[in-house]
Amino acid sequence: MRLTIVILLAVMFASCKFKHPVLDQEEFAQAYLKELHANYPAVKFVPKKDFSISAESKAGNFTFYLDNAYRAYQQEPDSLAKVLRQYMGSASLLFREKQKMELSTIVPVIKPITYLDDLKKAGNSLEMATKAYNDQLVIVYAEDLPEGFKYLTKKDFDSIGISADSLHELAIENFYKQVPNIETYSKDGRYMLAAGGNYEASLILLPSLWMDDCPVNGDFVVAIPSRDLIFITGSKNKAGLDSLKHYASEGYGSGIYTVSDHLFRWNGSIFEKY
């Protein structure tokens, strides 16, 4: 299982000496801030005590939360330059001149329902284009661009000129086309799907995966601790359920783009909290 491999690698790396000393949060924030200044000199950046950096630009005001970037760095402390380069690429989506939206790039992304509350608490005045999935999860629509996901705001959605249902159908259709070949790993009635590292959690949105003859004992039960992890077993597989609970807890605690530490059960149309 990939999560087991990740954990084993983490233990192995922990016993090794890295080429560079590991930065603490304050040092990492300073490195991140320096990189922002170097890439976007016309933007005003201000570091905050809550491990974030606010930005004021002609394109609008934004807040960079550094938790995910720092977790990515902690997993591979010699990768500071790589991590910063990756997140600077994502930042470019905020500061570049507005470009015409390509409808073929819009995909659905699964987020925890708390994602919307976190945006409000952060003072983000932009209303996102979303659709409720269940009482724990929400679908956020985004352009899947080479630099990363650019999430659609309500204003973006209004500019498209289509209905909310049509937006969802379009995003799902695009998702079917863009998701890479899905790899399946299995052991003792437990499964893990791999779909490129960005799409795994959103696979719950593809009914065709869950409508075929069930290869598990009972109903499908999944754990989606982060955006890049999905584990599957059957509702009657006690050992499998115990494993999924462990994977959900471990993956959520150490993941970068976290989704949920709960399990979800397929009811024939959607996954509900189990």
C-alpha cells in the first residue's frame, strides 16, 4: 500500500542526515516571503503570526497559508528550492493578467466542508463556485492548469453564463477525460487507487467506478484522508475497515492537501459518512 511505503520511507529518511538543516516554521516563512518578493516585486507581502502571508496587488488581496507547503518541505527537507518553485507557480495564477477561461479545463475537486469556513475566517471576500456533496464534503470547481488548480469564484461562474447543473455536468465530463489511467493496488479485500496524485479523492465523483459489480464484501467504504489518497474496502470486511480507519487517521495527520479522517459508505448514488 502506498501509505505504508510513504511511512516506511519517512522512517528511513528520519534516520539519515540531510544535506541542509531543517528549517523551523519561522525560518521557512522567511524563505517563502523572500521568494515571493523576488518573483512578484510589485506586490506588497506581509507575514502574519498565524503562519500565513497576506498579499495586496492590483489583482486583489490574497492570503497564503503556509501549512501545506511546510508539510511538503518537511517530508523532504532537501527539497526547499523545489517546494518554493512549485508554490510560486501556483501564486502566478493569482497575480497574472486575467486570461480567457477554457471550459475544457474545469474539473471538480473534493474539499472538506470546513474549507469554506476557513476562507471566511481568513477574511477572503471571494465567494467560491461550489456544490454540496454531503454533510462533510463539498465540490469546488477549478481550472486544471499546468501551474496548478485555479479555483473558480462565483464571479467566474457568472461570467460563464451556464447553470449550476450544467457547470457540474461539464466538470464531470472533463474529469472523465483528464483523469489519467487509474492504477489499482489490492490486498486482502483492501484496495488503493492511484490517479496521478491530484485526482484520487475526487474519484468518488465518478459513478461508473462504483456502479459495477462490487469486488468487496458488502458496500463500498472509502477513506480519503488527502487529495492524493483513496483507500477502499467492503462494509462487511472488519479487518479492512480497521485498516481504513488507520489509513484515514495517519493520512489525514500527515497529508498535505487533507480532506477527511472519516470513512464514507456508498449508498448507491453518493458516499455518506460511515
